[in-house]
Amino acid sequence: MPNDIRQFFDCYRDSFNRLDGSSVTAHYHVPSMISSTASEGLFSDAASLAVNNNALCNSYRENGFLRADYVENVCLDQGNDFYMADLQWTIQLKDKPAQQFNTTYQLARRGTPLSEHGPWKIEHVTAYSEKRFRKDDAI
């Protein structure tokens, strides 16, 4: 994993470790999509994405979240503006066993104008093995 991608995911992880839904949201492009076995979420505006990420952080908080860490499973460089990373996450919880799950991220750099490289942001997430705490949790 290139250093700039690692820095991106470290910052993303740190946002979760602060349970800061707004900071988590700042790592996403709008529109973006989050897919899971529970549902699919297409977020066409920052407000709906922020509601989802704040709900996820609140759910973690309510369930004894201590911290998150990741290791890379598979990464695929897709040129200058796209990158795919599959990460294994470990969520440490107070008085509960740690949760481990895998998530795939499609990153893109969109500049203004489009010919310029912007910062890395998440366009699509596939949360394919995370178990939710409650049925009504965010994606």
C-alpha cells in the first residue's frame, strides 16, 4: 500500500477512534455508495451521508467501542486516480470480544478541474462481513 493511501486510511481510522462522524464523512466523495448485506446506501448529498456516519459512530459508542485498527488484505493500484483496498478491521470493545470484519474500498481522486488530481476520497464501500449491533444500525 503506497504511503499516501496508508496515510488516508490512518486518518480514516483515527476519525472512527474519535467517534467523529463528521470527520468520517469528510473521507467520502458525494455521491458515494455503501453496500452491506443489510442494505445498500446511495448517498447523493453530504447531509444524508453524515446522518449515516454519525449513527454508526453513536452505535459504536453505545456498544463500548474502544478503538479500531486495520491491516491490508488485498490492494490494487488502478492508475493515478483510482485505488482499491480490501482491509481487515478489528474493533476493540469494552467488556466484549473484539469484532473482526473485512471491507473493500474504492478510492478516487477527483480534482477541479477534473484534469487535476484531488485528494483521495472513498467512492464505494462494500462492508461484506461486519456484524451490526442492532437491526436499525447505520450501514
